[in-house]
Amino acid sequence: MTETPVPRLVLRLAIPSMVSMVVTALYNVVDAAFVGHLSTEATAGIGISFAYMTFIQAVGFFFGHGSGNHISRALGARKYDDAEVMASVGFFTPLLIGVVAAVVGLPLLPQMVRLLGAPPAVVPYACDYLRYILIASPLMMSALTLNNQLRLQGNARFGMVGIVSGAVLNIVLDPLLIFGLDLGVTGASIATALSQTFAWGLLLWGTMRPESVHIRLRNFRPSWACYVEIVAGGLPSLFRQLFNCLSAIMLNYAASSFAPPGQDASSVAAFAVVSRTTMFAFSLILGFTQGFQPVCGFNYGAHKYRRVRQSYHFTLVVSFTMLSVLSLLGYIFAPQIIAVFRDEDPLLITIGSEALRWQCVVFPLCTVGTATNMLLQNIRMTFPATLLAVGRQGLFFVPSILLLPRLFGLEGVEMTQASADLCTFLLAVPFAIWITRKLKKLEQQQPAM
């Protein structure tokens, strides 16, 4: 971690992370693609459920990044017992939170989906999908934690195997349960729950391997100090995902409110498809920047600041290039991409294509905020990291979704995410310059240390 050439090291760790993130996003994409051919209302129901899925990710990433960043630094400093305690606390806590979420959410499911922004015609489909997702919440949350812990201790490849295996199972089960057994939306939910449970088991087994930090019940010793560390390392991820959840809910309401008369299901479904499409593309960049995180953590803990700076710049360049190519393809083939999910609804394709093209215009700019956020988060600069984390879906998306639709109607809803991404880029640039200069200054001081 401290000697391998930086580009080779980042790529070696980034590729499994990219695969894991893409596959995690693939769960939602596959479900939407199969369910989309049932009805527009069913597609919208899956879209409504996306807000709760982001809540699951908020908990999983918060504990995964918070505990994993500490584990990374502890391993760099050779504090192995400390790493094992943090791994156990980080794993068992989201497991318990998931149990609470399931117990509270299941009896209140209809009220919950209406709160998430479901129009009346969509409520039954959203309930059918969320029911088994709620039951699987404990394992889904802790699986995300395990994947990030494995990645941040340098075992990203095994984390990838666990996540990919679950996704392959989901792809097999979806058509079997949705169409073969005629379970419809419920079949998609069961398929996701079963495949996520399978992935959880593989990931937990991965922590028992000799090269991994082990999860042991006797090491579950929650303390104020542990949670302070988790908050310091995971707060940006928590806020990022919670605002993703809030923005998804607000988008559901706006898509329904500003839809053409009688077409609220088509509008909600269109934006749901765009959200899944862009998240699938963005997951590549998240995966690449997450591959950079263990390199950053190990080398910052070892006071090798030059390698931290080199890995940050390499991550920026590669991420921007990848997202530029994806954005160009997305802009050109927007109608064809949206039609993959539901080609039976022309209005859905029209709305979705326009929204996707707005997003693609500024999408590459997201790389600056994402990479800088990951760097700041990993070296425990919690406040600026959190500020950047909440910028895209919080500081800028919320005012945009409240203002732009009132000025431009449905087109204002379509341009909201692009507006938020542009503003986030403008916020991130000063932080990128500042942290680069700070690392260079630490590097220059290094011989005297």
C-alpha cells in the first residue's frame, strides 16, 4: 500500500470497488427493467421504493465508511486489536438498526409509501415491492457495511465477489419470480431480498479469511469513542445518502405535481428510470473513488503525503474521463436507454429522455466534488467533507426542486439535478485547490519530521 506505484495500486483496488458499486446499483436497474414491462404504475412503484433503498444505503455506508476508514488507518499504524473491535461495532450496529426499521415499517407500510410520494394508483405496487425489502433491511444494511470494511482494509476483491454473486442470483430470480410464478412486483421484491441475503452470507464468510479483519461477537464493545470515530469517518456518507433519500422523495412529489393531467404515474416512472440510469453510471465513479480511499488512508496514516496527492490527482483525471464518455453516450442515446425500461409508454420515454439529457450536460463535473469529498473524509476533515457530501442532493438540489418547477413547470423538474451538479462543482473547486496545497506543504515538511 505504501510502495506500489500509485496508478497501478489505485487501479488494482478501484476495479473491484467499481464492480461492487455497479452491481449494487444493478439490483435497482434489473428490478426496474423487468417490472417496467408489467405496467407504468408498477414502474412508478419501484421508483417510489428507491427512496427507502437510499436510506438503507445511508445506514450501510455510514457504518461501513466510518468504521472502515478507522480500520484502514489502524492497519497502517499496526493497531490490529483496535481494528477488530471497530469492525465488530461497525457490523453489528447497522444489523440492529435494520431490525428496528423492519419492525416499525412493516405495520405502517401504506402510510410509508404515501409519505415517500406515491400517487394513489401507485401505492399498492410500492407496498408490494417494499414489503420484503423491509424484512431484509438488517442484512442489506450490514452487507453494505461489510463490503466497505473489506474494501477499506484492502480486500476489495472478495467484497466484489460477494456483491456480484448476489446480483447474478437476482438476475436469475427476477424473471422466474416475476413472470414464471406470476408474482409481479412482489416477485421482484422477493428476488432482491433473497439475493441480498446470499451476498450477506458470502461477505460475512469473507471476514473469516486469514487476511481479513475478523468480525467477532465478543469484540462488539460499543463505546462513545467508537461511535465518535464512526461519525468522524462516516458522517459525510450518512448526510450524502440521507439527502439522496430526501431528494428522491421531493422528486417523486414534483414529478407527480407538475405532470400533464392524468399522467402522474408516467411522470413519476420516467424520473425513476432516469434516477436509476444516472445512479448506475455514477456508481462507476463512486467505485473508482472508493478504490482510492484505502490508498489515501494507508498512506496518510504512514505520513506519505506525496502518494496521497498523486493518488488524488490520478483519481480526478480518470474519473472525469470515464464520466465524460458515459455522458456523451447518454445524451446521444437517451430515448433508447429509457425505452429499455418501458417502451410501451411514449410519454414516459419523452419525459425521461429530456431529463437524462439535462443530466448528461453537466454530469462529468461531479467528479471534482466526489473525489475531493472522499479525500477529505478519509483524512478526517469531517466538516468540509460533509459540506461537499450534502451539496449535490441537499444544499443545491432542495432549493432547485422548490424553485425551478415553479418557474418552468415539468421542464424545471427535468433540469433540477443538472442545476444542483453545476453548483456543487463550483463549491468543490476551492476545496480541491486548498487540500492539494495543504498536502504539498505537508510533503515539503516531511524531511524535517
